[in-house]
Amino acid sequence: MNYKRLGKSNRRVSEIGFGGWAIGGDQFEAAYGPSNDETSLLAIQRALELGITFFDTADLFGRGHSEALIGRVLSEWPDRDRITVATKGGVNFYRGAEAPEVDLTPYGIANAVEQSRIRLRLDCIDLYMLMNPPLDLLLQNGRVWETLAALRRAGKIASYGVSLTDADDGVRILKEGILVDALEVTYNMFFQSAAIELLPLAKKKRVAIIAREPLANGFLAKAANKRTYGPTDHRSWALAEYLEELGSMFEKLHFLETPERSTAQAALRFVLDHPAVTVAIPGIRTAEQAEENCAASSLPPLSECELKQINDVFFPEVIP
């Protein structure tokens, strides 16, 4: 396993992290369908054994269930000081509302941090991120940043950042001069827009980049790439035409699979090969997935020829 410095901090983290959405289960909001706690606990344990030191979760994942499972295993891990835990909040489900609502008030953020600390069994959360917040609210409401800074001074969190779906939002945050320690953003072979401006800018400013959805919600992994999903799998919400298109794109990437490397591992290498990426966080449900994902770290970078072939798949030349 390779390790990289997390932004400006002194922390070093595994370049393959543990994405904790799926292990939260589907009791509340849809995720990746049902999960099995014993399987999840074994997956966390195996990830640690293989050298993963970065765990990413959120209070919304199973409404705390993912955090609780990760906290349970990490509390018993002998080398706990080497582990970095990132969690996310700002989407309030604590008031019992049927549908979670954005809550970036000082009380809402502080309460979410406290509840996450309890579930994760941490005195201090290593990295706390706001989860998909409305950008205008972030840029116009200075109290959000004041609250996070106060929580850091109080020793409740060590660093903070934002988790985003739109790379342009990250660019705006950095250009506005907001002093975040990390940005978590969608980046994979299917969705490469972050590489245009955000990733170079983040590298220049020494802001850690956490690549979320490096396997494109499983569409870049053979076992998960299919056309139909269960009702509590969020991928079932996608239009059939969209699923068909992603499946067709995946089939064009068979050239990446070799006896030594799966297509999913090649997809992870594509993300890790970008010099601005600190850590990629594929979702891990089983010990076997932990093993396959971790092995990508020791593989050589993709070749120039392979990168050209990937480019030809996603950005074919227009011939007049």
C-alpha cells in the first residue's frame, strides 16, 4: 500500500481508502441495497490488515450505522493512531423528519459533530466535511466556517472540508479563498471534469483531494455492472437508457483487463495516477472487495497507450 500526505497536515494516509456508504444498509435512505453487519465488520477488519488507514463515512449513511460499525472495529485496533477517519454531516435527520434537510446552523453542525464523535468512539474527528451543501449558502454564510473553526479550536475536529458532486463548486470555493483542508469530489473514468481545473488548483493550494466514486458507483466493476438493481439500491432510480449507456461504455474497456489486473483495479489506477489525488475511496462491502481494491495500489501506472485508448472511448475524435 502506498501512502500520501493529507494536504498540509502531517498525516499520511493510504491512497486506497474505505468508502463506508454501502455498509450503512438500507433501513432508511436508499444506498446499495441491504447489508450484513458481520460481513461489513469483516470487511473493515480486512481493510485494516491490508494497510488501509483512511476511512470515509457520513452520519447519513444508515443514519449513523456506518459510523458505528467503523467505530466499533477501530476502537479495538492496536495501531489506532495511524488511522484517519473522515466523516460528513450537514444533512439533518436528528429531528425525526421523514426526509433529511440541510442544516448548516451552528447548532446543527455542532450537534452532528458530537453525535458522530460518539458513534465513531473518537475524542477528535480527524476530518469533518459538509456533505453536498448548497454552494451559495456556503459562500454567503460566514457562520458555517466560524462554527467549523471553533470546533477545531475546541479539539472536536482536527480539520475540515467539503464533499461535492460538482467539480466547479470546488473551484469556486478555492477561488473565494475559503481555507478548507480537503475537498471530496467525484472523479473517475466516466466523470473526469474535476481534472480540468479543480485538481490542478487544489494541488497548487495543497488542498487534499479525496476522489469519491472512483468506480462510478460500481459501474466500473464487473460484478456490480448490470442493468437492474433492487428497490433500495439508489442505482435503481437511474433511467434505463442511462444504465444501458454506462454498461455499453464499460464493455468498451475490456482491453484494460489482464491476467494481473481487473478492470476495476485499472479504474482505480486511473484515479490514483493523477498527481493531485490524495486518496480514492471505493465503496467496500466485503473482505474480497477490500483485497481487490487494495491490490490496485501496488500495480504500475496505466501506460500512455492505455490512457490514449481510454480517451478514445470517452472522447472519440470527430471525423468530418
